[in-house]
Amino acid sequence: MNKTIVEYTDVKRPRNMYPKLILSPSKGKACCAQNMEQIGGVEREENRAYCYRRCRACGYTVRHFLSAPPPDGPSGSWEDETSTLLKLVG
């Protein structure tokens, strides 16, 4: 299930109400390349680790997945990778 707290809209003003809701423009702009910052901590969904990244200039927000599960990896390899990633991010 793909849960997200980001509401993409071009009608409402961009707004960060993390962890409940983030209002984001529907499209990024050139400013996003240099102004993305992490909002909140690393979260998990269906064995995938991600964080929210938001542009300081325009408010465009995305879920940034830190890594995808290995396609046919041995059992437990994703957990090992996740632990390593969370230590690096935390």
C-alpha cells in the first residue's frame, strides 16, 4: 500500500505540516535541484526505507526511497541492508 502524507495541488499554497500533511506543487522547478532537504526521519513501508524531501524554495515534495529490495536476494539480505542504511542516515 503506497501511503503518503503529500497532497499534490496547484490550487493550495505549499505548506509543511509534517508529520500529518505536506502540501506540494504538482511539479518541481529548476530550484529543486539545489534546494531539496530531508523532512523528518527515515520511514519504512513494505520493507522499503524512505524519507520525504522538500524544496526549500518552492515546496515541491517527494518520497525519496533509499534503496529497493534486491530482486532475488537471499532471505534476510534486505534487513541487513536496511540496518546499514538507517545507521548512515541516522
